[in-house]
Amino acid sequence: MSGLDPNIACHQLTVDEAASAVVQRRRRQSPEKMEAAEKAVKYLLEANFISEAKYTTWLSNVVLVKKSNGKWRMCVEYTDLNMACPKDAYPLPCIDKLVDNSSGFKLLSFLDAYSGYNQIPMAVADRTKTAFMTESGNYYYNIGDMLEVYMDDMIVKSHEEVDHTVHLQRVFEQARKVNMRFNPEKRTFGIRAGKFLGFYLTERGIEANPNKCRAFTELPTLNDKKSIQTLNGMLTALSRIVAKSAQHALPLFKLLRKESAFEWTEECEQALQHLKKALSEPPVLSRSDVGEVLYLYLAVASEAVSATLIRETLEGQKPLYFTSKALQGPELRYQRIEKFALALPIKSLLVRPDMAGRMLKWSLELFKFDIRYESRKALKAQVLADFVAEMTCSPSSTDGANKWTIFVDGASNATGAGAGIILKNEEGILIEVSLALSFPTSNNQAKYEAFLAWLRLADDVGAKEIKIYTDSQLVTSQVLGEYQAKNENLSEYLALVKERITKFDSAEIQHVPREHKKRADILSKLAITKRKNGNKSVIQEILSHPSIQKPTRVLDINAIGDANCWMTPVYNYLAHGTLPSDDKEAATVKRRACSYTLLDNKLYRRGFSIPLLKCADEATADYILRKIHEGINSQHLGGRSLARKALRAGYYWPTMQQDAKEHVKRCENCQRHRDMHLAPPHELKSLSSSWPFAWWGMDILGPFTRGNLQCRYLIVGVDYFTKRVEAEPLPEITSFRILRFFKRDILCRFGIPQAVHSQTNGQAEAANRVILRGLRRRLGDAKKQWVEELAHVQWAYRTTPHSTTGETPFRLAYGTEAVIPVEIGEPSRRTEAPLDEEMNDEAMREELDLVEEIRTSASLKEVSLKQLVAARHDSKHLLLKQRAELLDNGCRAGTRAHLKISKVNSELRTRAESLPDEDNS
């Protein structure tokens, strides 16, 4: 078989020049597959589809796949070759359109291209790249075997029987011109119905594949999730001919949820039987004519939407298409009118972000499709009457609608904060709001947030006269002027309340006991609890930031206007080419400018550890040091660690280390809780882990001052490799609590460790010192808050480079550096860059590929440093030990009581010089 003329079609490979040739590792196959591969190779050689390959640089394995008829198809795994070639972007034919265009004809003929893509030749220069290996040798394709063909099936259709022969003749003549061959085993001529792309085409229209319908109706009762997944796939293939398929299959879909156990209920059985009944007598789908008016019927349920496309004929209504969709996530909370718009099968409605509001966006998009809405005429009069009865307001009701009674309550605890609001007017309209506060707040601040929330809500409903009931004596007395607000935050809240309350004509505030407003108290507690699907009778909202929050001041790190700023000369030279008048200073600026660059008119230094470091002036440097040293996730680092963490975050100024040391010296907590170094009275021995989370050290700290949940103790676990610390506060030490901590925080998160050291554990003791130092410096006199501050100390420890590894525990665990809070307040280079989700995911995967190298380098640094420290420690320790022995022996023997220190030191020096030889011996 010669195949198509290369002038008609020829497949070429555009392999990337930077890609390296890949020879895949040979895979072993079973004797049955080897025999099938030999037969396939023999056939391809005889047909001149392949040739023997010699000295090829690309080589792939073959994969044998069994067909539905029991025969084997030999495929080639061109994964590496496909990776080296850019993806072809070409339009694919729409299956639904092909099926619609092929229905309603009297005679049909089905043809199949023999060996499909094997008839398209491969370019001579690219043939060796398609080489594959078998037991008998290596071969390459003379034709394009890896070309992706959407379909090689063809159908010849005719409205009249007399025209069918002429149509077939034209097809064969065209195929003969391009030398195309057809498969005689897969051809059918002159039939009135046949299967095509999963459907059954007849003169009446499009019918369901009877084999698929029979397979679905013969399904037994399902007993596991895998069988539900199989049914879901079968239903998807037949969804075009089943009305409201998603709505009827909802009980079955719910069984696939991970959080629910598999339980076959009566509702599931009824849903399955309904679908079987629908497929036992499937409808015949029609096709539309050009310019014909179509009718789209929409149906909306609580958890699904459906649509049916209908055409009107003399014989009645005939369906063209059924479609349905199960609602998920936010779609379940759409209004009913929005669900109707969502039921329209127009995907373009959801992909344009340049319009505000779903209904506005959808209405503008639907306008171009010439859609007319017609309500069901049998219900039209009733709908209009209901609308007039419900929405018509009498003139006398205006005054009552402007008078509102409000019950308000706020609550705050360790799990969160919330507010409950109830508004009621004289018309009987009741509005209930449960407001969750997603930011840390005290109980009094929560009361004020609830107060401000109802002020906003009352303004929205157009209230003029309001009467407020609250159980907070403090808020009531401060608003009425009876109490003073000494707290700074409460003073700001009070000023904001007084400003907004003046918008109303009259406002009366009254303090009531809590039992008189139980409903508002329940709503405030509801806001703190876990939000599931929401209560349909209560408005549930989330307030993300305090009402008194001022706009965040973002420091302009490159606002270089001060002539004394260290960045000014370099910036002026790079931006404007200006240099100082003094020749020496100009030469210095030129030399320094080689290490700097401008991006978006901001000065950056080219770093060694990080490609670009954002330059900071004196004020910004002080802000960065304060945020890292004393911020929300800090642990009052030492000077050197503080400078290194600022550098790792992406900032630079020339005096980083000196400024960091001075900043630590000015910190009162750091000086008060400074560690004292006490060397152990024995030789230093260290333990090193070879891989993350293999060795863990555990220790217990306490007792502390009783904190939240009566906690007095702290159990600590530290990984020997990454130095990651896991800690949990405990009210008491029991074996059950320790085992629970080990299973939940170590075993279930990091796997089974190789060893756990609970005694003589220097690594855990070192971690304990860091945690205790961080807690002391953060707490000050507020000792009971140590449980709340523990998470901040842990985060600061995990994101600080360790002196032994040179890396942060976070990076050694996850392969990348964490974004710390200072990078949000003062944006660094990586937080300023526009976010590209795909590029970010790709970069994260690359980091995971390179994390092994980082871990190996960190392990070598740790071992080297520990050996150096041990050598220094042991040399000093042995010298002190010898001195103690000499003094002890001299006193014990009763020799001179006035032993001269100079002689002792001389003898000690002599012995110390001989120590290395003694160790080697």
C-alpha cells in the first residue's frame, strides 16, 4: 500500500532545537503481546509502512492494546517525542453537529479509511525520530503513525434513493485521485439506518444506541462507589436523550461525595428505576432547518437546572436536545431568576469578566441571540394577580415602614467573633442577620461591630426612626455620654457610631438584659459556629476587616528625594546618567552601580542568594526590621538572624547587620530574656538525620501559668533534619495525650519515623530554648497568653534560616520559601509580580524537583558545622579537665599548698600539645 500522495498530505515534526533525544528504557512484555507485536511488524513491513532503523537517537517502546473484537492494536509510546514538539492547535469537528447533519436521510453509506492515519506519509527528515523497539529489531515509520486523527469514519447521505449512487461515485473518484484506500470489513452501502459516533441515525431522526440503552436498563442494584462511577459515565453518554437527567440522578451523585458513606436508599433505587424507564423508551431527536424558530423550555429545581430545545411541526412538538446540570458551590445560592439564566446552554456567559453583576452580564450576552421570553399562558393571569397583591403598598404604610425596632448583640471567644441583628418594623417585616467577624477582636469590639452593622443595615432599608436594644452596658453608656472611652480602639469605634447615628431623624438606645433578646444572642453565636449550607431564613455574612480600619500606608521604598539617602547617587546614575562632580565619588558610584538595576523605576540589587533584592532607605529599613522582629509572626530574633531573614525576604541596604544588631540592643524584651551560654561538662556528641522526618526528638516543657483551656504544659517535637518544630499545649501530661500528639501531628502528617528520641535529646532542648525565648519576649507581663502566642512563635521559627543548615525549616520541608507578613506590608519582588497561576504551579513543581539538592547541601553543611563545633568544644573541655585533675592530685598528696599557677599552666600547655598524638594512638 503506497498511501496518500505526499503533495496532498505529509506530516512533519517540529522538534524543539533545545530538546535532547531520548532512548526509552526497554519494557518487557508477555509472550502473547510479543507474538502480536511480531505480527503487526510483519504486516507493516509488507505494507511498506515501516523500515528498519539503524543508529537512531530517538527510540520508543511499543504498547499493545486489545480491541473490542479481541484483536491486538500495536501503539507506540511517543511521550518524550510529544514533549519535544509544540502542540498543534487546529479545530476539531463537533460530534453533535455531525450527528445532526447526518440524520433525516433516506439512504446512508458508511466508509472507513483503511488503517486510518497509516495512509499519511511522514517527512523523510523526521522518519528516524519515530523509531520504536521490538524483539525483532528497531524500526521507524514511513508514514505518520503518531498523527492524532479525531475520526476516520465517513458517511455518505442522500435525501433521495436515486441520488445515492451518484454521491458514492463522486466520493470514490475523489479517493482514487489521492490514492486513499477503504477498509472492506467496515463498509456498508445503501442502508436506511446505522450507527454513527455513538448514535443511531434513521430517516425519522436521531435515536439512542440500543446497545447502550440495553446495557443501562440491565444494570443490577449498585453496591459500591465504583459502580456509581460506571453508571455516571453511561448516563453522560446518553444525557442528550434523557430529560432532566441531572435532577433525577442527584441521589446517585450524592453517593460519590467523599464525606458520605455508601448507603443505597429507597430514594436511590427510585432514581435508578426512573432513569431505566426513561431509557427503555427513549425519544427520537429531530433536526432543525435553517431559519426555523426554536423553543427552549427551562426547568429549575433546588439543586439542578434543565433545558429542552423544541421545534414546532405539524405533527406536534419534537425535541432536538436535552441538557441538564447539577448545581454546585455558589450556584446553589443563586436566586431563582439567576438559575433560569444559568440553565441556558451558552458557555460564553461565564467567561467575560468585564461586566459587573451576573444578571446584567447575562442579559447583555443573551441579547445577541434573538431570544424571546414567553411565560406559560395558563399561569399568566395568576402571576400578575399575585404580583399586584404582594407588591402594591398603600400610602398609609409609609410612616410605619420608616420606624424600625432593632435588637443587637455581639460575642467573641477563642474560636471567633460574631454579631446578631434583628430588624422589625410596624409593617411586620422581619430581617435577621448573622454576621461573622473574620479578624481578631475583643468582646467589646464585637459589640461595637454589631452596633455599626445595624446602623449600616438600617440605613440600607431607609429607616428614619430607630429604637435599639442591646445588652452591653458599656456600649450603651458610652454612646449616651455616661461613660468615657479610654481605650484607643473603643474611642475610634465610639466616634464612628456618633457620626453615623446622626443620619437618622431620631434614635433611642436602651440597655436590656440578655434574656430579653435571646434571638439576637443566638444569631451572634451562629456566626461563630461553622457555616455549612447556610440557614435560608437568616442572612449570613462575613466582615473581613474592622470598621475603624484605616487605609494601609504602603511605604514607597524608592521615593528617593533625600540627598543623604545612600540610594540617591546610584539611582540618579542609572535613571538619568548623572554623576557627582568629584571624580573619586563618580568612580565609586560607577563601580557600585554595576551591582544594581532599575525595574519599574525601583532600585534593586543583584544578589547571590536571591536574584533581585529590593533596596530600602533608612525609614523603610526600620519598618522592615520592626515587622520581622516584633510583628505578628515574630520571635524576637538575634541581630544576625534578623538580618538574614530580612535578606531572605528580598530586601537590602548596606548596613543590614549593624542595624539589626542595634535594633536588638534597643529591644527591652530581648535584653531582659537573653540566653546565657553554659557549656556541658563532657565531650560534645551530636546526632544527624539523613533525610527529612526520619528522626524526631520529643520533650515536655512546663508547668507554665495556666492559659487558655487550662493548659499548663507544652509537648514539643522537632525533626533532626529540617529542624521543623511541632508543639501542642496540654492541661496535663498523660500517656493518652502524648500518643494523640504523636499520631496526629507527626505520624499522620509526616509518616512513620525511623527513630524518636525522648531522652538525652539535645535537639529538642535547643528547640525548647528558642520557643521559651520567643514566648518570653512576645508576652512580657501577659503570661496567660502563651497558648495564643505559641502559633506565632512556631511560624517565626519555621521561616527563619537555621544556623546549622543555612535554610529555613519551611523550605527544607516544602521546597520553597514561605511568604512572610512583612512582604505584604512592604511588597517584595515576588509579591509585586503579577500572579500567573499556571506559571506559578510550574515553578512550584520545579522547586519540588530541586528540593533534593537543597536538602543534600543542607545536610552536608550541618555535618560540617557540627564537626567543627565539636572539635572546638572538645579541645577547650580537655584543657579544663587536665587543669582540674592536676589541682586535685596536688591537694590530695599534701604537697605545697601554695602551688604556683604558672607551673600548672606550663605543664598544661605541654600536655595539650601532646593531645593530638595521644588521640591518634
